[in-house]
Amino acid sequence: MTVDARDGAPRQRRDARRNRELLLEAAHEVFTEQGLDAPLDVIARRAGVGNATLYRHFPTRAALVDAVFRDSLTGTMDAGERARKAPDAWAGLTAYLEVVFRTLAADRGSNDLMTTHLRGVESLEAVHGHNRRTVDALLSRLRDEGTVRADVTTEDVLFGLAALGRAVPALTTATAAPDTTATDDTATGSAPDAWRRPLALFLAGLRTAPAAGPLPAPALTAAELAEVLRELGPHRTRAGDREPGT
């Protein structure tokens, strides 16, 4: 079979664009399921291309990660801009962190990105910098108002949020379904946004006069806590490794 030289190059470009799209779709699925340390050959297989094709488009893992998540991360920056302009600094901070933590809960890839450091991901560097400036600006206002402890630093808050954020996928997985082992009405399953409760406790610890209202989201049951801890461990089962039907 011969290829007309006049449309050979355009066809190659179309094929290359299609391969890139397939790789990005597959990478997003795999990173969502398994996190950013997922094997790249798994991504290539799911996209239906060879490893050489993957590396032609994305020579490094960082380049692939940047392409996959660049657009989705901009939402947190938009939320940060709104938070800085909020007339009530505390309401601005809590609304901003609500957006951030919903992003952390959306998939393991986004969570890995925002709670750790991966060199070479330009969009991530921009998001981390913007996040730091947002928290710093809001804390400054809150300290001036006397709402938060005077000795709380931006690094204190960022560290605490990152540590809590790492547990969000496990919390989401463990509390997505009702606890069938519960023996009373108070021990039924929690909502998938169970992260709201520990986040509220963390934020309360920053305040000079913590609010005494009810905590959001139900408390974890003993079975849910055990599942959260299992999911947090290095031995957790990846989505692709689960037995059929689980």
C-alpha cells in the first residue's frame, strides 16, 4: 500500500495528535486510580500505544503529569483569588479550603500533586506558590483581627493541611459506602466528604476562641477507621489489582 506524499505528513500529524489524546485520557484514568507513581507502561497499554510513543510525546513523568493536570489545578487558583477578596477572612479561608479538599478527594493523582512535591511540573509550582500566598494573606488578616493565634505561621498551616490532605483519599474510600458491621444507628456509614470533620478540628485549633458548634460530617466508626488506616498503608490494594467484583 502506498501513501500519497501530499497527505502523508498531515496524516502523521493527525495520528500523533490522536495518540497524544489517548495517552492523556489513559494517564488521567491511571493516575486517578493509582496515584502519580503508577507505572508508565500501564498508561501506554491502556492508551493502546507502545512505550516509545509515550516517551516521544512525554519524555519525562513530570511532563506527562503537567499535561494531564494543568487545567484542573487552575480551579484552586481561582478559588484563592476569591478567598483573598472575601470581606470576611475566616469565611474566605474556609471556603477556599473546601475547594482545595474537594480537589484532593477527586482522585489520587490530584492528591499526590497537591500534598507532595514533584520536580519539573510547572503548573504545580504555580499552584503551590499561589496557595502559599493565599494562606499567608488570609492569616495576616486573621492575626490582625485577633481571630487566630498570633504564633501560627503559614508553614504551620500548610504542613497541617498537607498531612491531613494525604488522608483524604483513604477517608473517601473508607466512608463511601455504609458500614454493614454497624450495630446501632450512630455507627452507620459516613458520607464521602468525611474529610470535613478533621478539617474543621484542625481549623478550630488555629482560632483564639474556637466555635463550640457541632462538627460537620459524622464521626468515623471503628470499622471505617480500620479501613482508612489500611488504605493509608503502602500495602493498600491498587484499583487495577483488585479481585473481580470487588
